[in-house]
Amino acid sequence: MNADPQTLPGRDTELQLTPDGRLRHLLTLKGLDRDLLVRLLDDAESYLSPVGAAPVRSRLLAGRTIGNLFFEPSTRTRASFDLAGRRLGADVLNLDVNTSSRKKGESILDTIYTLEAMAVDVMVVRDAGAGIPAYIARHVHEHVCVLNAGEADVSHPTQGLLDLLTIRQHKADFAALTVAIVGDIRHSRVARSTAQGLHTLGVGDLRLVSPPAMAADDDDLAFATVTDSLEDGLRDADVVMALRIQKERIDDLDSVLSIDDYVANFGINEERMRVARPDAIVMHPGPMNRGIEIDGALADGRRSVITRQVTNGVGVRMAVLAHVARATGMV
Ligand code: CP
């Protein structure tokens, strides 16, 4: 991609809204209006069905096409966008990145223009490059929407929304909550989006717990408390979210930390959760590395809401698709 100052992250807030304040693209939760955020969560709730019941379906997006363009691996996000689109009646195109022409040197914009020419209405994009979703959003036709499905270490807004929804289902009042996010904060787009959403909803106390080498190194999360003490971070917490070490974004992991030390000091388990509130919930965005950032028994135990996060991901993505489709007059 050519360097373009317009691709710099952090300029996405206005780009993602229509002039009358509706969501046209979803690029970031940073700066997203509280009322819009709450509306998205409420709508996501309406797309959920009781466990064991048939999923909610509609024909809202019948005749429309969603393109899943994942230039990084994914299980949850890709599958849930696929299901969300189909459950709203859309056609869904899952581009196989390993056999796509980007491998032959085609630019991301030429790939996008090619899909536009085949009447793809929504581009769902995951990419290792910071600024790519906004760059695409600046170049698509005015009726086309771009949804950020994971951007470098910058942003993963639908993950943030599903995390907020999961917390709201278990804990009534964000202002009364203590939330601890534990692990590789520095390289985590999930930490950024979830923390930004929590900040907008007025979370009482947000703690970012990590070894110093994995603490945030920018001002994006300056509103949170930072600690390298797991015990301090977990004390009286209502919500604890563990993060995977983002090995793919760390050049020489061995020089940064020892995995054994990490497990000893930052791996969460039932024993370490004793300082948290008795009704504290445990979250993880996935994929998990059991035995490293989270013990398997905790991940499968009574506190865990990890599978609920996955379920909520489909409802959140249906809500986002419905919002952007309405904002652009697609439906
Ligand atoms: N949480 C998340 O983004 O998972 P995937 O990488 O499997 O999509």
C-alpha cells in the first residue's frame, strides 16, 4: 500500500458516520457516540435466540452481497460475519486469501474494485496493516460499506461490541464495575476496542494488567489504570478478561519475555481469581492458549462466559450489518 496520511489510524471517527450521524462504516469504537453504541447493543440483543432455539432470521439483506476479506487468520469473526449475513438473507462471499490475486501482487484497492464490480455491497476486512479499513472506506463507492474485522493492533470494533454486550448481560451498571484486562495489552486490538467502548459507557474502574514490556505504549488508553501486579489488578474485579500473547506481532518473543515467567506471573486460574469478587466473570476473545494466559479449568468453569461471547458475536454482527445497510439506503 502506498503511504497516505489519510490512512493513519485515529482519523476514522467521522469517516464512519453519515452526515446525519448514522453508522455507514464501522472502523473503530473510539469516539463512537454513546447512544449509537447502546442502540447497537440493544439491536444485537434482539437478534439473539434462547439456547437450543432456532436462530433469528430475517430477509432484511435479501439481494445484497457481503464480501468477507480476511487477510489474516480467523475462526470466530469470519464465521460469525458469514452466519450473520446469511441469517439476514444476504449472499456471502468468502474470499480465499491464499488463492486470491493479492498473492500475485494485486493491490488491495484493485481487489476491492473487482468485488465492487460484482455488486458486493459490504466489505468485511481483516488485515495486518494499520489504517487499511479506513483507506478502503475512503475509496469505495458511496453505497458500499466497510466493516473492520480486525486491524493490526489498532482496532477490532465488533469484538469490542460483543464484549460490551456480554458484560451488560451479566452486570447491570457499568459505572459500578471494575474490569481487569490481563495480558498483552500493547499488541492487542481487542484490548483497545473493548477498553474504548467501556470508557464510552462510563466504566467505574478499568485496569490494564501486563508485564511492562506488554503495557500500552501510546496515549490511546490513558483513561485506564495500569499495573504489572496481577493480584492488584484482580482484587475486587467484577470482570476479568485474559488476552493471548500476540506472537505474530512480536519480532523476537524470547527477548521480550519467558513464557514460563509469564504463566507464573500473569496466567489466570481459579486460585488467582480468589481476590476477585465471588461473582466475577471471566472472558477471553479467543483464540485461547490454555495453560498460558488462562488455565483450562477456569476457561471451562462456572465463571466463564467465553462461549457466550462467541454467541453474542453473531447478534452483534447482524446488528452492525443492519445499521450500515439502513444508513446507506441499501434496505
Ligand atoms: N476474537 C477473534 O477475533 O477471534 P478470531 O481471530 O478467531 O476471529
